[in-house]
Amino acid sequence: MQLVPATGPQRVIAASNFVYTVGSGLYLTAGVLYFTQAAHLPVGQVGLGLAIAGFVSLAVGIAVGHLADRHGARGVYVTTLIVQALATASFVLAESFWPFVLAVSMATGAKAAGLAARSPLIRRYGGDRPQEFRGYLRAVSNIGISLGAMLAGWAVQIGTQFAYQFLVIGNAISFAAAAAVLLYLPSIKPVPITEGPRWIAVRDRPYLLITALDGIMAIQFKVLTVAIPLWLVAATTAPPWLISGTMLTNTLLVIALQVRASRNIDSAIAGARAYRRSGVAFLVSCSLISLSASGPTWVAVALLLTGVVVHTVGELWHSAAGFEVSFALAPEHATGQYLGVFGLGAGLAEAVGPTLLISLCITWGRPGWYVVGAMFALTGLVAPFAVRWAQRPHHDREAEPALIEHTLSVESRKTTQVPSDQDH
């Protein structure tokens, strides 16, 4: 992986992303602990509040992505970071349920909005291969999150009220600092308003289908953070410290290989094939993880680590496929809006993924792992068909339902007509 991006704007975006993800690592590692241990909210209320925030944030990305297209992406993205900083800082005031829901909904919504607003910047300054630059940013994100996680581990070990508040304030400061770094980025002129429907992304049915397929595939991110830790403790003889080992293995592989995995996926069709490969990899990894429930400790450790490595290979292909397909099929004048729509899939995966995986993989047990793996594999098989549909000329896609209806109508009339002499 290239350590420093080639151009100044890319370096600014990467530096802002790194600062942002250090703070994200603080929150991802110990955010729930803050609300339960420092704010003293019941676990059930915290879970419900996070679910509400997840659903509230789903539609925000589309609207803010459209604003980024029309009013300039840099300013809109900086605004989302500032809102996220203020909302995160307000966590220290959230000592009851509804203030907590309001604060976390604002923070989660601003995060989703920021991802959509950043997309036109990546497309503008990402060079000839903005998708590859997104792969670089993902590797940088893993580095930042790892550093934030280590700082969070120190704070959790201390366990005082001040230490938990340090997590929250440090997170908010990182968002504000990320916004400040972006001020060094040249601004992008807004895209001129064109004739025709304004919300074209939500009318693009092939793109919506691909968004849904990517959302199903995105449940794989919760396999590492939800399903494997619970499975390792409840169903295997592997030592609990292996949970950290699996996360570290995944993180190091992503840092080292994400850019390389993205480099050869240089078209929408190549992205579709990568979706298919990733589905097969997830099926294999889920099967290996299921098998880890039987056998001695060393067998369980070997199967779990091998399963995580195979899963990470699938994750690299899945991420690279999403980078390529989401950009390649989005019109340049509506990048923010389209990427906001594409983010809906990941948002739904975030909302329903944990419950689905716990129900299948933990409650049901070993058969559930095979069902989850088959779900990923089937989704990967459907992706190439959806991408080919999306690549058809726009007027053909729009006219297809009417054409089918017209054809059926003609055939129906033919069957009801009395045959003439010429028909013989």
C-alpha cells in the first residue's frame, strides 16, 4: 500500500479521514459502555435508542448527498462533521432516555450524511481511479480505528467517570479537527441544475436492486463483531482472548491488502464478479466457523483463524466491488445523491444484521451458519445480473415494464381473435 497519496487534495482527505477514524475507534470500542457505565442508562434503553437512531439516519444520506451535488461538497461535508462533533459532545448531557435518543440520532444521522457528502470529493480528487482511492481510505480508516481502540482500552481499564467522558470529548474533538483539516481542500463548484426529475437515484430501479444486494452482503461486517465473539465463547473451546486475535487478524489484512484488492476491479462487471467471489468466500468461512464447535481447543483455534482469514478475503472483494459498482453506475452530476442511496443498504445491514446473526448463528447454532453462508453466496450470484441490467441504456430500463405490459396485451388479443383464412 502506498503510504502517502500522490496529490495534495488526496493527502488532505486522507489526513482528515485518519483524524476522524481515531475518534471513531474510541466510540466503536467503548461507546455503549459509556452510556451504560457512565450515563447509567439501562442496557435495553441503550439498544432501543441505537436502533431508533439507525433507522432515523437511513434517509438523511440521500438528502444531504443531493445538497452536496447542488451546493458544493466540501462545505456540506464540513458542516456534517461539525454537527457530528456537537452531537457527540452532547452525550455528556444525556442522562435520560430521550435526550440520549436525540443526541445519538443527530450523531448517527450526521455520520450517514457525511459519507454521502464526501463521495463527490472522492470522485473529484481521487484521480483516474477514485474507487482505488476509496480502498486506500478504508485501509487508513482501519489504522485510525485501531489507534482509537487502544486509547479506549486504556480508558475502560481505568473505568472512572472522567475516563469515560474523555472518550466522548476526544471523539468530538477528532470530528472537529477532521473538519478543520478539510478547510485546506480546494472547494468544488456546485453541479448545475439540469432539467428532469430531481430525485433520479430513487427512481433508478437497477441501482436500488444493487443497493439492496449490497445491503444483504454488508451483514458480513457484523459476523466479525457480533457473531464470532458470541460463538467463540458459547460454542467452542477456544480461549476468549482469541476474540482480539480475530479482530487483529482482520484489521492487519485489510490495512495491507485493501488497495491491492481494489486495483484489479476496474469496471462495473469486474465489481459484479467480485461480489460473486466474495459470496463464495463467505460461504466457505461460515462453514469453517460452524465446524469449530467440535474438536479440541487447537482445532477450534485453527478453524476460527482460518475462517477469519477467508472471511477477510471475501470482505476485501466485497468492499472493492461496492466501491467500483456504486461509483461506476452513478451519474457524475448526482454522485452524492446516488451514494446516499447506496448507503441505505449498509444502514439496513447495521439495523437488522445483529439480530439476524444472533437468531441464526447463536440461537439456532451450527445449521444457522450454513444458512447465513448460503445467503451471502446467493446474493453474490444475483449481483452480476443486477449490474448488467443497470448497464442497459436508461431509456430501455425505463421502458421495459411498459414494453412487457404491451407485449402481454398484444398476445392476449391474439388468443381471443377468431382465426381467418390467412391464418391457415
